Amino acid sequence: MAKLHVSTTVNGEPLEFLCEPHDTMLDALRNQLALTGSKEGCASGDCGACSITLDDRLVCSCLMLAAEAEGHEIRTIEGMARGGRLHPLQEKFLEQAALQCGICTSGMLVASEALLAKNPDPSEEEVRFWLAGNLCRCTGYDKIVRAVLETATEMREAAQ
Ligand code: FES
Ligand code: FES
């Protein structure tokens, strides 16, 4: 079967790649584009380890066809640090030890960034609800939730 040619933007950079019609966006990121930060935990939309944004909407890249990236803007964990500086969420996850094995971490960070872009002052309940689709087998979630809440506070203070 002929490969599909896809033109898209990934982390602000225009990119083109070839893929099979059945390839997922996660396949394309990891195999064609060498962006391996997005992880495959389940390949069925249940764990959130593959979270990316598509035109600022949080999606599971394992549930999206690579061909659907045509003409759209993708952001991945690789685009989170800017100008050689970690995003405040990344710094806080490290500071709070909000990760252990790290398999869920890129998805947690991408999802948390999407939450704070939408709601800069979330309650603990809102953070837990938003991250309910991101599973972590290691941390027990409390450190992750605390890291997101503290980052939100610090980002609001820095914006004043
Ligand atoms: S790998 Fe996509 S949701 Fe689990
Ligand atoms: S740190 Fe291991 S799954 Fe979350």
C-alpha cells in the first residue's frame, strides 16, 4: 500500500514525514520523527502516557492516526522546555520527586501544562479530575498533584 505524505508542525517546527495509513501519531513520533518522549503504556487510550496536544487540545497520540496531523499543530514533551530552560512544571516535578520510573511522566507533564493553560488556578479536585486519564503505577499521585498545584501558584505569582 502506498505511504501517505504528511505535512504538519511539531513543537513549532514545520515537518514532513511518510507513514502507513494505519500508523498512529505515536508510531510516527517515535519511529519516523525520533521523538521518543511520548510513551506507549497501553495503546488503547487508557493510560495517558502518550499524551500530546493537537491544536492545543489534549489527545492520546495512540488513538490518533498519523495522517490526521496533516495541517495541524502538534506539541509533545520535547517542546516543553524553552530556550534551554525546563518548564516550571518540569522543575517542580523534579523538586517534589513527582516521578519514579518515568513512564507516565511525559504524559502527566503534557496534560498538566494543558490544564494550566486552560485553568491557571485549579483546585485540587480539578487537578485530580483532569489527570484522571493519566495513570501512574509508582507515585500514588499525591506528589504529582502537589507539584501541579504549586506550579500553578508560582506561575500566577510570576505573571503579576
Ligand atoms: S499509550 Fe496511549 S493512552 Fe496509553
Ligand atoms: S512514575 Fe512510574 S508510572 Fe508514574
